[in-house]
Amino acid sequence: MKVLEISSIGVEDNLIYYRRNYTAIAKIDFLSKQEDVQISFTIEVDPFGRKTITLNYPYGTNFDYPVLPVTKSIKEKILSMDSEGWQGYQ
């Protein structure tokens, strides 16, 4: 299983300056097929600069793979995109 890309990123308005809310589509390569999964995620920065990502799937989302490895891989991809300078303004 591998996260190929995260695309169609939309920014949700938020009044809290240290939280950023997004919706997106994650393209995931499972063992036998590729699948697009809709996600919503929040990047929150604590007072020490550490980033925490909260990831949600829409109700009824199903895929033939354990959820925890998929969630971990998507979070890692989001963190790498954010550390490379992506700010969600695309």
C-alpha cells in the first residue's frame, strides 16, 4: 500500500489561527488496484511548533485494507507536503 498523491485540496474557513482545515482526495495504490479516497484533515500547531494531524473519512468509506496503515501513510504524506512548503493555498 502506498499513497501516490493528495489532490483537489480545498481549504475550509477557520477562525483559530493555529488550526488549518482541509478537504482532499487521496490516491492510494493498494495491492491490486488504485483507489481515490475522500478525506478531511486538520493540521494543528501547538505552542512548541509541533504539528498534529487529525484525519477523517466520510461516513460509509470502505476500502479493502486495514485502516490504521492507510491513515498513518496519509498523515506522513501530509506532513511531508507541509514540510516541503505546501501551505494549502493551491
